[in-house]
Amino acid sequence: MLKLSKLTDYAVVALVRLGQKSEVTTSPVLSRSTGIPEPTVAKVLKILATQGIVTSQRGARGGYRLAQPLEEISIAAVIQAIDGPISLTTCVDGGDCDARSTCGLGGQWDMVNAAIRHALSAITLADMKNHTVTDRLGGLHVPPMPDGPEATA
Amino acid sequence: MLKLSKLTDYAVVALVRLGQKSEVTTSPVLSRSTGIPEPTVAKVLKILATQGIVTSQRGARGGYRLAQPLEEISIAAVIQAIDGPISLTTCVDGGDCDARSTCGLGGQWDMVNAAIRHALSAITLADMKNHTVTDRLGGLHVPPMPDGPEATA
DNA sequence: CCATAATTGGACCAGAACAGTACTGTTTCC
DNA sequence: GGAAACAGTACTGTTCTGGTCCAATTATGG
């Protein structure tokens, strides 16, 4: 379905909420604040901590804090932290494409991947919080799309 | 991992190959021509037929044919045909988001979805065949990306 | 006009990946 | 020393993808 994992969705919600607090925040607090189940939000924060998106403070009075302001964290960074690298096909960069010789299109998917990564890198968590899109998005902000439900024409 | 299904990859390969033939082509022929297992390529073509990407002719001497030239079929159309709608999260357009009131970001994912759809609509199957990217891609072709493996900064 | 063969169409089943949960261990404050 | 909170690992249930099989349909040949 070309949809990212629900964990990533939770991560964005939690990070945005975390960015609205200046103090270190615990998982239970963030759970109550976002509505995400406590074990799940804990898991998400754990992963984000390992990836350097948030910094953690262990022990009593511990919690999590953003490693960077919301404006500096791109959607692509969050997705890569939770879901792993953004690669639409396995047939990229030395993947295990068993029909590489016959399929005809060498590594053309790389171009598609780059396009998506670029689109995702241009959107930050601050953009997700605010309902206004910054100008950095260039021509990407909800343009008149030429694609219909079925075909392109 | 934000990767699309292998079926979609197969679909692109099969469609490009199909675009190089002017006659109706059967699944077995396309299988031998692409290296994709016969049942799989048959399934892919079947789905593409229901979505109107290809036209089918049943019975003996039947087969498949492109409904439109390769230049008119976008990657987005193929992905939507195989994988379903491009919606990164379930929390879009009346989805089953159970924390809509608490999560804070209303339908901001729509913006992300639109950006990806736009990027995918700009690439056609003809672009996948040829190794040159058309000018319609604008600023999307492998730009200097500001995103690192871990964080954005 | 009928039988046969070829081919698509739709349904079914197995395998893997993911989401979610629980438990144990380590660290820090009181 | 006790309590609170993160860190890491392991497990289970569910969903989805990938692949296979059988039924419906049509052109061809007799």
C-alpha cells in the first residue's frame, strides 16, 4: 500500500508533542498527552533514542528530550529511524535482484527513490505541527496533480 | 521500510517490456522475456487489467496489450494499481485514527502524501526504460540531499 | 455447429513481516 | 538502600504479501 509503519506515525506525533515541552518528559506522560498506548510510545522513544533523534536520561527523574529543534528534524529522518532506509525496491544498489540482466531497466528505481527522499527531506516536524508549509517545499506543496484514480491520462 | 511490494516492481518490468511489443502478448511469453516466474507475471497482468493499465483479450490467441503508450503511464499509476492508494498513514481522510483529537496534527500527513504522489506522477514508464530523465522532473533529479543516516543536521 | 485447446479471471493457501506486549537488567535520584 | 525510569531482549497475535490452483471464456479446427 506504500504506507509506512504505524510506529512511524506514532513517532511523529510523540516528537511533535515532545517539542512542545521544554523539560525532559517520561514515557507515561507522553502516553497520556498523545493518547498512544504506554508500551508503544515507550518502544518508539527507545528506538528514537538509539538513532539520536531524542536524548534520554536514565534513572529517576529521567525522561526524553529532543536532540534538535523540530525545525531541524525532517520527516525522512524519522522514517529512516523507525522504518529503516527508504528504498522502494530490493533491486537497488547491489540488492538481490535475480532478474537484473533480463529486466532491462538497470537501476532506474534509484531515481524514484531519490525523488521520494527529496520530497520527504523537505518536510520537517515543525511543518507537521504548524498548518502552514514553509517555502522550502518549493513546487511540492499540493500542486494540481495530473494523476487520476486509475491512469495518468 | 517504506518499500513497495515486489509485485509493483514486476509490474513495471512487465509493462516496459510489453510496451516494446506491438502485438498482444501472453503471460508465458512475457514471463520468458522478463525472467519473472510465470504465475507471478500472470497475476500482475491480471491486476493491471482490472485497473485499466492494460487491456486483455480472453480465450485462445488472447493476451495483453498496453492501454496507453509508456509515456502516458506514470509510476504513481502503477503503484496505485498494484499496491492500492498512496497513503502513508491510516490517519488520512476519515481513516480510523483513534487518537485524532489528541495527536495534535490534524491531517498534516496529507501534505506528505501529496508530495510523494507528485514526485511519483512525474516519472513515467518511458523514463524507466530510457536512462535519461525528462525535463518534467524539474528539481527532483538526485539533488544534494541534506539528510544523513541518523539525523537531519 | 460442436469439440478442443489456449488463455484470462477469480479464489485460496502458505509464509513472512509487523505491531504490540511483557519481562529483566541497568542507571539515577531521594 | 529503595524507588523510579530507561535499555534491551524475547515472545505472541495479527496483517499482509507472495505464490498456487481451479473455474470461466473464447478462438480455432473439424
